[in-house]
Amino acid sequence: MKTNIGITDKNRQAIAEILSKLLADEYVLYTKTRNAHWNIEGPDFHDKHKFFEGLYEQLDEVVDSVAERIRTIGHYAPATLKSFLDLTHLTEKSESKNDSKGFIKELLTDHESVIVYLRENINKIGNDLGDVGTSDFLTGLLEDHEKTAWFLRSHLK
């Protein structure tokens, strides 16, 4: 059945493309956070193991929400590792050792990249493409990523 939600097919397609790239970024970031959780070593192992667990649990919810937003506007969400790697702005390659400082720096860089991508697209989606619902949804994600970036940045001081 045709999606009739007051947004043109062309605009819904453009929004789905933006959201698909975001979904890929979120999924890669989720995977990198799981990696940090599984492979952290050092004297702060237990504390950071739990810290990374909380982060990946939050990201798991974000991944699901972004995919469901794509479905809400009438498109299919990408759902393969290959599609995520083709769409993401992030790199899955880790340059850090398995210590907390290295993982935190890397995750901070990725959260900041997602923040920039969200900022670039919030007004475009709301104003140019006529979808204030998705724009509002992205604003909430932006705030969540900003808070996580603050937490990560605070660990590095």
C-alpha cells in the first residue's frame, strides 16, 4: 500500500537515504563499542567494561529507532553488514590499543562525526524536505550523542 503521510515520494526517498547513512554509522559505532567492551584491558578493566556496556546498550536502541524511522516513512532499512560498510561515514578499523584511553578517543571521534552529520541534515529534512517529525527525531539523537561525547571527553581530561 502506498505511503501517504504528506511528504512527496521524492522527498521521502531523500530522507530515507540520509537515514540509511545514519543507520550505518550507528551500527558501525555500536559494533566498535562492543569491541571496546569485549577487548578492554588494563587496571580500569571492570569500570570501563561496564561503561562500554552501557554505551552499546544505548546504541542498540538507537539503531532500532533509526531503522524503524526509515520504515515509518515507507522505505526499507538497510540490514546487511556490507550495506552498512558501504553507507557509513565511519571506519571500522581500530587504531587503538586495547586500553581505555585509546578506545575512548576513537569512540569520541566517531560520536562527534555523527553529531556533525546530524547537524548537517536536521534543518534540511525539516525545512527543505518537509519532514518535521524526522527532524525532531534527529534532534533528540543529536542531544544523546552530544551527551555521550561529553562523557567520553571527560574521561580524557
